[in-house]
Amino acid sequence: MNPWTVGVAVVGLAVISVVTRSFFFISRRELPMPGWLRRGLAYAPLAALLAVIAPEILMSHGQLLDTWRDARPPAVLVALAYYFWRRDILGTIVLGMTVYLPLHIGLGW
């Protein structure tokens, strides 16, 4: 592949990305937005995160988990319980991995 073509493609994609992401900042005045849309946009980051994480937890090879011998659900349940108890992100990650790794590596789940 021609290096110039790759370079033009990268620069073009960067420009498109910057323009589309800064669209709301370019305007000199605030764009009117209904209240229901503002409330809905507040949940967009959580919905995007859930859309990425849920398949990783509940699916394997494109299929829903069909066995209880998978290390991910127990690790998630323990991590969620800890998070709602302490509200500590680092502890949630450490505890979730503390449950996940022995089950996954040690027991082969």
C-alpha cells in the first residue's frame, strides 16, 4: 500500500473526527435542546459502557453463557457488591480480579 495513501487517510480521518466531536463547540450560541434530550444524554456514557462490558461478561464465542463454570459472573457479582458497599473503584477492580484470577487460572473456568 502506498504510504501517501495511508497518510492521507489518517489525516482525513483525524480531521473528520475533530470536526464531528467539536461540532457543539464551534457554534457561537448554545444550541436549543429539549429537557428530555438533556436528561437522556446524561445517561449516554453509562449506556455506552454497559454496551461494551455486558457482552464480555454474559457471552463467550458469540453465545450466551450456558454453564455456571465461568469465572466472569462470580467476579462481577463480588466486585459489584464491594462497589455498592464501599464506593471505591480501585478496591472494586482489585477484588474482582482477586476472585476472577484463581477461578480462571487455577480452576480453568
